[in-house]
Amino acid sequence: MTDQVLTFIENNIGRIRLNRPKAIHALTPDMCDAINTALLAWSTDDSVTAVMIDHTEGRGFCAGGDIALIANSAKADCVEAERFFHLEYRMNHLLFIYEKPIVAFIDGIVMGGGVGISLPARYRVATERTTFAMPETGIGLFPDVGGGWYLPRLPGRVGAWLAATGARIDGADCVAIGIATHYMPSDTLDDVKARILADPTNMATILNAATQTPPPSKLDAARPDIDRLFASNKAEEIVAALDADGGEWAAKQRAILATKSPQTIKVALRQLIEGAAQPDFAANMAMEYGLACAIIRRPDFVEGVRALIFDKDNKPQWNPATLEQVSDAMIDAIFTPLPADRQWTPLPDVAT
């Protein structure tokens, strides 16, 4: 398979260790395939009682997906990009419906694909090093890997704010809004993992005993402003509210939004509306796959990756350049369902 992710059984725990430290463990198609293969094997293995997801060395849990691969494919025929999304979303879905308990240690950077591989876990452990974000609108993408399901289900308008601005939040913030279930110092993680491996059936008890009260959440203090200024589902109305506010925080958010793709700000806000209405996670992932296939064929994604990842000039030339130029018809077209023979489907071995 691949040495970019280590999958093995250790004392009745199925272990998934992301092992691509130079890329902050960004996911590749081979990694997603290996994880799917392991999860399916462990699901019918009675000796495996639980699953643990973490990373080997490095400063982050998982910085996302292999954006370079997706962008290069988008510049060509999109075949490899679509294959990647299909595999990754199958992994996201399999984790979401998995019957055995999963614990994810989200220590360090957790962005994009790292969100998709950790949020389905029953237990999600944050630390003082956790930095969580869905920064996709900055590269002309949208908060996928289940963002349409998770973000609208966060308190108030936090999800809309995270999706539109790509804001980064810390471990204490993650606990405050339910993204993390536990919080503990990073220097205690090895000991906690060892205790779980020594006593797999008592994972929940061990995590509960090790968890500590996080510092005060800075996000909690911003919640009233977020709920008030990001109240609308229309991007232009959010911008108008920020402009009218006159406060320092509002001005900062307005400046951040001005750097993002106008098209994908609108896509993300609608994605959250649609995701909130989906009957189940599989339906949400089918929607997001259709969005991904459409978005990579629009100019903003390739341009956003050029400006932020390849050339690093941080000067993307968005097309359309303003929110007002992004028409409802354009967004409707992006949300048009794929033909039946191109739609995303869960792994055939699992129920939806």
C-alpha cells in the first residue's frame, strides 16, 4: 500500500498513524485507500475493539489534502482530482458510520482533510497546540470533507463564520463549540495512548480521567458578534453588516473576506444551508462531491492554488472579482446534481 500512513493492530486497537510529516500529513489518494482498506478489515475483526487515529512526528495532525495533485489534475482532465475526492469522501463516510469507537488525537494543525478524518470520531482530543480551520475559500475551494454537515450544526453562526472566513481557532475554542470532546496537554498524550493500549475496553474512562479544563475560549467572547454580523445567509448582507458595524473586530473580518474567492464564499454559505437539510451524511457527501467536480472546473480554484501554494504571491485574481458579479445562476449551476453515472456512492461494503 503506502508508508505515508501506518495501519496496524496493537493490543486490540486498530491504529491509523498519518506518516507524511514534511507535508504536515496531508492526505493522498493512496493514504485514503489504505485507511479504507484497514477500516473495512477491522470492522469484521472481532479482536479489534476500537480505533485510534493520530500522527507520527511533526507539527500537525493533518493539514488537509494533496492540493497540488488536485490542482494539477484540474489544469488537465480532472480525472485524478475526481478520483481523490471520491476516495476521500468514502473514507469520511466510513468513519462517520463506523460502529466501533474511534478516538482522534487532533494535536497541532487540523485543517481541511484533517477535519474530515477527525470529526467523525466519537472522541476528539484537542491540546494547547491545536489549530483548527476550514480555509478553503482562500484557494477557491469550499469546506468539503463533510463541512456541509458539521458546520451548520455548530452553535449559532459559528459555522458560517468559519466557512466564509477560514478563521483559525484553538483547542479551547474547539471544546467550547463541541468540535473536541476532550482537552489535555500535548505532553500527556503518549501516556494516555499507552494507557488506552493497555486497557482498550476502557477508552472512554481513560480519556475522561485525563481530560483537563481548557483555558477560557477566545471564540466564546466573539460569539455575540459572530451571531449578529454573520446572521444572514447572503454574502452581500454579511459584508454590509460588517461595514455598518464600525468596530475593530468587524473591520478585521471584512478585510479577511476581501481576500477570499467571492464565488466560493457564496458556495460555502449555500452549502451549509443545503447540508443542514440533508437526511444523512451520505447524502451530504454526494452533494459535496458534485460541488467538488464543478468547482475544480471553475477558474478560481487553479488560480487560488497558484497564488497561495505554488507561486506564494498571495495575490489571487478571482473571477468573478466581486460578490455582486457572482450571479445566482452561477451558484445554481455549481449545485446542479451530477448525472447518475457520475454521482458519488459510499463504499459498496457498508450501509449508508
